[in-house]
Amino acid sequence: MSVVANFFSFLKKHDILSLILIIVFVIVPIRLFVAQPFLVQGESMYPTFHDKEYLIVDQVSYRMHEPERGDVIVFRYPRHPETFYIKRIIGLPGETVSIQKGITSVTTQDGEHITLDESFVVNEDVSYNTSLTLSEEEYFVMGDNRPKSSDSRIWGALPRENIVGRAWLRLYPFNRLSVSPGAFTL
């Protein structure tokens, strides 16, 4: 009998050991390197995401390509890296993001000026004005519920290294089950 056949015969006789080995060799690597769960807390992404929605975060995509404007991402809050936030990418590395009286615009690295269509967001006080130029490894992120969001307008640019991944799957509540929830091209 082969070594593999002997191994599986042993596992059949030892169910608890089988479960432990499956967890160690299958589930743990998936959780650490491929996808992880995320529970939305608060109203900062309303109406796109509601409090207590359960998401799966894709941790692989950004190893193959860079994050894009409009992506909804989960990241480590720069001021407290043990805390995770969910926000939408507004500005990409090297760009300048300007907010003038509630209107968000971006000047790209090649000088193109884009005014973002953000008709889906809960907007803020129209007296708010700011401008920020991003370095090569920084992103500008904001919540969709601007009055209730702590984001780049308050604490500055998000370093690339803090990004965990993008919102890939909304699992709960079941009536809002969706793939790539919140995906918009801005």
C-alpha cells in the first residue's frame, strides 16, 4: 500500500486529527493569504454598506494589479493599525484630490482634471474645502456617507502598505448577497 493510501486510512480512523489537519493545511492559509471576513461597523459607507453586514475581503487581487479609483477597500487605519476601516478609493498615487463646496475632483499625474460623479453618496456640508497631493505610494479614501466618515479628509493619505484587500463578497444579510458589492467606476 502506498504512503498516501496509508495516510488517508489513518485519517479515516482519527476524525479529530483529520479535522485539525484540514484546518491547519487548508483553512488557515486561505484565511491568511487569500480571503478574510470583515464585519461592517458604523454608518460611514451607507447607503452602499449597512452596519453589521458581513463581507469577504479579497486579499489576492492587489498582488496582481494596483487598486483602482472607485474600489471599496478594507485597510488598517494608519493611526491605529490594529483597527480596520472600509472606504472607497477616490485618489490614486501621484494625483491631487480637491473638494470644493462638496464637489470632488481629481487632477491625474498627466494633468487631466476629472470631476467625479458621486450621485450615490450622502454628501457633506457644501462649505467644506480641501486639497491633497498624494505621493507614489498613497491613496485618498472616503466613506460614501461623508458626514459620518472618518477618512482621508481628516487623517490624510492612506499608505499602500495598509491596504488589506477589496470588498469581494457581501454574505449577510442574505437579501443583499452580492459579488463586488459597491463597485463603481468613478
